[in-house]
Amino acid sequence: MNLAVIDWAGRPVHLEYAWVGPAAAAATPPLVFLHEGLGSVAMWRDFPARLCDALGRRGLVYSRPGYGRSTPRAADERWGLDFMHRQADEVLPALLAALGVDGDYALFGHSDGGSIALLHAARHPARVAAAVVLAPHILVEDFGLDSIRGARQQYQGGDLRQRLARYHDDVDSAFYGWNDIWLAPEFPRWDIRAELPSIRCPVLAVQGLDDVYGTMAQIDGIAAAVPGTRLLKLPDCGHSPHRDQAEAVIAACRDLLAAPAFRNPSR
């Protein structure tokens, strides 16, 4: 296990990370993977390596604070409405600096990680060469909140806690950090649509037709705000297109990212 140390919120935070993909591609712009609200390095399984091998690129996979083997949340720490903004503006730039990533890079985000990717691309247009987002959130839908309430029931009364505990050193930190803020009374007003027009890189937005956490309004909203966005709407696919329809996702990513040396179009 690799750990990088960053200074965040006035304290040292250890972030679990791994490099995947062909070593010969180390000099090319990497693909940075941003996991879902309950994810981690291990929960991606082998998909980052499969995608990077198919693209001939290196990939950086990491666990955000509170997840996987990274530093858990402090006992009295509760995330606010800006928790994804802080990941995009503070944690990701600090990690890239700590690992010496000082050129262009592309982003691959799933669910909350997709939202973080969009926010980061909007706020760092000079660095982000492309963004792939799977089942991202750009606004809050009652439809999705119902599923998040269902996840809480499964965690407290079913086997979800046991299943997640294999992937997180502090499973309650991972689950309640995500679940508490999404179910907070103020969270329905969370909305990042106003930030999307600042994105300057190519975007691929992917959604499963059977996603229980969001409707097509999420990726259609991205396309409305970011000209040239490519949409991929997948049948027989739930909230995790990289698991349910891995080959379709890899093929779409190859079309967007497989150029010998993609460069940020704003440069």
C-alpha cells in the first residue's frame, strides 16, 4: 500500500494511492480516478488497470480522506454542503503536488467522484485535458435520496456494513461521512450547474438507464452546459457502468482519450 501525506484542514492526512497501467506510459498525461461516495482504491477492483492498459496510459487511483486506508474523518468532523468542492479544490491539487504530477491530466470520476471531477475541471481548466464522468450528480433529485435512505437501512439492518468493512479501515467514517450529508435537511439545495460552463475540456458523461441514484437529467444537464459533451446512455446498466457495461465504457473512453498525447485544448 502506498500513502501520500498532504496538509489538509490544518492536519496531516495520509492518502492511499496506487499507480496502474503500463510503466512505459509514465511520461504521458495520467488518468486520475475519483471514486464513488462509498468507494476506495480496492473497490474499483481491476477496472482502472483494464482501462489504462486499453488506452496505453498510466492511471492514478486514490482513496479520499475517510475512505479505504486513508486517514479517517475526525470523531467530531461532519461534512458540509461544500464537501465535494473541497475535495476538488483542496485535496486533489494537494495530492497531485505531493506526487509530482505537474502537467496535464485527465479525470475519470464515478458518482460523487464524477461530481468532484466536474468541479475540478471547471476550476482548473488549464490542467484538465479531458473528463469522463459516470453517474455524476449535478443536482439533487428526490429519486436519488430515496435510494440513499435505503442504503442507510441496509447499513444499519442488513449486510452492507459487513460488505463495506472489507474495503475501509474505518467503515463508519466512510459510510456516515457520505450518508449523513446527503440526507441532511439542507442538502436538497446542493446544485453545481452554474459551475459547469467553466469547463473547457472534452467531456464524456455516462449513465445507466437503470440507475437508482439519478435520472438522465444529470448527464443531460452537463450536455446543456458544456458544448460538445459526449453522452452515453446504457441499457441494462445501473449506477456503476464500469461494472455493468465495462466494455462499452472502455470503448467510449478509447475514442476520447487514446490519442498518442492528448493536450489541454485551452493551452
